[in-house]
Amino acid sequence: MKCILFMLIAFTFACGSSSEKSGGGGTGGTGAGGGTGGADAGIDAGATFPDCKGDWPAQWVTKEQEVVAAVNAARAKGGVCNGVTFPPVPTLTTDSILTQVARCFLRDQDNAGSNALVGSTADVALRDQALALNYAGQLLGYAGDIVVASADEVVAGMLGNANQCPVIFDPKATTGAMGYLADPNGDVPQRWAGFVAVGPGVVLPTWVASPGPGRKVEYAGVNLAGADFGTVVPGVYNQDYTYPTPDEIDYFVAKGMNAFRFPFLWERMQRTLNGDLDAAELNRLTSIVSHATGAGAMALLDPHNYARRGGAIIGSDTVPDAAFADFWSKLANVFKSDQHVVFGLMNEPHDLGVGGTARWLTSANTAISAIRAASATNLILVPGDHWTGAWSWTQTFDGTSNAAVMTGVVDSANHFAFEVHQYLDADSSGSGTDCVSSKIGVDRVTAFTTWARGAGVRAFLGEFGSPATNTCFYAVDNLLGYVSDNADVWLGWTCWAAGPWWGDYSLSVEPVNGTDTPQMAVLERYLTPP
């Protein structure tokens, strides 16, 4: 059986943002994904274009052919991506269906920001043709918006992207296509999208559970969500939000987990800036944390606020760094006597604006200083900007990167690690229905791992997860194997997610009526039961 796996080569020069994890009753938002460009930049709602499945303007076709030729020229030479040398590989042949997919995608992006292949407005005929090629039915990323003069500049953009570069040199790739569209009346006059098809030889056999190496990292566990749920804040306990239960902790401990990340909202824990911690809320958190640490597990405190409070960014006049420090000083005073408690400064800072990464560093350092001033010596986990994505850690946004800025963390106890998150679907959001490939997790964390080792810092994979699909079983298996093999860098991991209110959420590992979810079989390979 022939299996073709599609990867979108997205080009990001002008801007870059896409959706990040959301689901269940949580407060997930939108943010940076796996090598994607802006979905809304340059949209011209009044634009009309030729039939993307019919005749395409000759000058546009020439542009497409020039970029395909430039990609093939790069493949013929080989190259270096993320410090890994790729040898020369055979050229790609052009596929007509892939070309139509790319053109229709660009048409819709420019005209309405929509997607011709999914949703209620899907082009069913084109989608069915793509599905016949084992296409997943969703675009793996977004087209970027670029103003460039030559095909060489477009390909240089690909080669400079940590996620796209390995796709170009994939030795399994056999076919590909490029789409080009010009809209002189739009905000961005040129758009590009490219697809590469990985041909025969990559059909995955059915993943079969088997004994694994056990836990090779210090911590292995799960996010127990619920206290971060709800759109009403502070809301009513057990109506708008809830907390995990001792029974859930006991279940996962029996599986061999020894780490639990507890998301909650700052606004619930401290109802007013610089005020006392809410007694009832603190009691709920303290109770579940005590049960976890009493079982010998690590309890990771996670203000799940995206570097915001009430919508205002930490470090702003509305939520000054001093208020963030006050919150952490008070929380540290409560939990400092238990070294099993880990302080996760913040969940997924994102969209902080130009200079936002440096501002977040200042906010983080202020909180760290307050924690140490409270005589707390607990481990601190520090996230980066841009949804703290492992895939994007070394990439440049607004002129800088987490890799360049976050080396400025100051901790008088030198007892911290960087927390990163990594999902395995097309845009690294965790909202997709399948994983890009069996190796996508390894591909997306390798550059970060290399950076961390070179910087002499430790790392913690605070979130990852996947639906229960065959490709995803392989992807998670390979990711956790890689983390285990690089335990000099990785302290451990907590998968996303469990908790009492997830229902049929596709990433949930919460047992259903006492029955394990399919994903648990993969996780258990990297656990050592007590």
C-alpha cells in the first residue's frame, strides 16, 4: 500500500503566528505553531482570482516552477539543518493534485483567511482527491506572507527555518508542489505555499505495546487540569472549575508516575493584586499537592495565565512585575518547606509584542528574586516567550529568540530549569486530529536540546500529547525515547492531560470507567511502577 505523508513548507518573513493548545474547558488561546506564517496578514476580502483547479496565470506558474527548481538545486547539494548535515538527495517530481491544493490554499488565505480543504466551506472534490493520496484532510501549517524578488530568496527562507529545512532534505520525499499567488491590492503582494509528499516505504505497521526502558529521567507524569477551566473568573468551585482528586493521583502513581503539574488561575488564588491568597482556594491546592507529595511525587504549581492577569500583560502598568513577585512570594512562603513542590513561574507566555521576550525575562527574574527572598530553595521552572515552544526556541521573532534572551535568567540558588512545550500536530497546537509523522516530536525538540546542552542548562517538557492514532503512538514513543536518551538535559516530562472534566477530549489520558486510554500504553513504556 502506498502511503504519502504531506508536510507544508511555510515561509515566514513578514509575520508568524498560529493556534496553540486549546481544548476541554480550559483557557487555551492562540499562539505560535510549527513553522507557520500569519493566517490573517494581507487578507483582501474583495479579491478574485482564477480557478485554482483550472488555468493558473502563466507568470505565476513560472514563479512556482522557479521555486521547485531552487528546492531541487538545494537537495542536489545537501545542507545543514539544526547542526545536522544532510547529504544530497534526489530531486522532487511535481504532483498536479498537490499543486491544486497549494493554489487553492493560497487563494483562500488571501481572500478570506479560510481553508479550502476543511470545515463547512470545504472544496469536497479537491479534498477527496487529496484524501485518495492519504492526505489527512487538514493543512499542515499556514502559508507565510513574503515580499521577495527571487526563488533563491524563498528557498533561503525555508533553509533558515528549523522545521522546514529538514523537510527539504528528507531522503524519502519523492514528489512536491509549489503554489504562487500575486495580489498587488493586498497588504502583502506575494504568497507562497509548498507541499512535499513522502512516498512509498513509510507505511507504519500497527503500533503494538511492548515493555519499554522504564523511567530514565527524574520526573515522569501528567498535567491534572481542572482548576484552570472556565470562562467565569473567579467563578464558582465545582460549577465553573474543579480540582483533580486523590483517586486520580493514586491511579497514575500506581502506573509509575512521580510528577503532577497542577494548572490553576492566578485570579482565583489571589483575588486582588497584592492581596492575601484566597483561603478556600489555597486550601484546595494545598490539599491535592499534599496528597501528591505524600505519595513521593513532585507537585508542579502552574499559574495557567499566559503571562497575563485579567487580560493585562505582566509587566504592564495594570499588572506590574512587583505584583507578580508579590504573588510568588506569598505562594513560595506556603510551600517552601516541601522540596517536592516545584514552582512553575507561568504557563505559555505569548504575544507580548516587540521586545516582549526581554520584558518577560525581567518579569521572570523579578519573581525568581522574590521566591529566593522568601527563603524558598525549591526548583523553579522558567518558560520562554512564544508559547515556550521547543520547536521555536531557537527561532527569531521580532528580531530576537528565546535562545538569545533567556540565558539572562538570574537565580541566586542556581536551581532552575527551562520549561518547554511541544505538540505533534501540524501547527504544534495540540488541536489537530493526527501527528505529522512518527519522528515529528524528535525533530521539533532536537534544536532546543542541542541549545540547552551547549548553554549548560536543564529542561523540562511540561506539555505534550496526542490523539490516539497509530502515527501518534509512534511519535510519542519516539519523543519519550529521545528525552530518555538525553537525560543529561531533560529532567523529565508531564503529558497533557488528565483531570475529572475532560470528557471525550482527544488528548485526555484520564481513565474512562476504570479503563486506560490507548495513549497510556505508550506512556507506560517510560514509567517504572512502584
